[in-house]
Amino acid sequence: MENQITVLQDDNGNTLLADMETSNNIYCSLICETEEQKKNLFNLTSNPSHKVSDMINKKIMLKDVYMEEVFLRNEETGEVNQGVRIILIDDRQEGYVCVSKGIKNSLQKLFSIFGTPENWGNLELSWLTIGKKVMCVFLKE
């Protein structure tokens, strides 16, 4: 299996969220040009400071998004399922990690309405749970 960064563009040259259902894809809105920025991103994605689940009913100022395909093994059945590891990066360069279809779907909807992060500055988000599902809610400033 080969690692690849998937970058898609629309007819206007805007970066689009790639289909995360194909093998080993990565999407990252953070543009890293210097070695220091690349090291920062690597550290942010290797060891995020927070879990999204710890932020329920709290707000963060979302600035960037990192998503990578992961394979998760069910410890009881041994079945392997595909998932997406998501790291939300706030305006202070803090990372918030989760593996959640609900968050993935919310981000895709957010991207389709507001465009990708490089086009929106900071968005104030709060997290809401309904049953076992975590949902993303956009709050007006």
C-alpha cells in the first residue's frame, strides 16, 4: 500500500477535500513552506494536545484540518474497518484529535458551504453529542 497525499481542485483552482474512502489518503489544509512549519505539523499530527471528546460544550477557533485514513481493528471480532483520523487545529496551533464519521461528515459539509480552511480564516466551533455521536456545530460570532 502506497502513501499518497491527495489534492483535488475544482474548476476555479480551489483545493477540495479528497475522498477519504480510498487507500491511505491524507488531507491537510495547513500549508508548510519552511522546515520549522513542517516539523510543527509533524509534531501536531503525531501527538495532538487534546481529544475532541474532551471539548464537548466548549468552543475552539478552528483554523486548519488534518485528515488521514486509518484502519481500525475491532478487538472482539478482529474485523478491520476503515476510518478517518481527524486533527482539528485551532488559532493557537493546538491539535484536537478524533476518529469520527460524524465529525468527518460535518467537516465535509462545512467545506462545501464555506470552502476549505485557507479561505475562511477562523471559525468558532462547539461540539455537541447526541447519544454516542459527536456532531460539529458552527456558531456565529
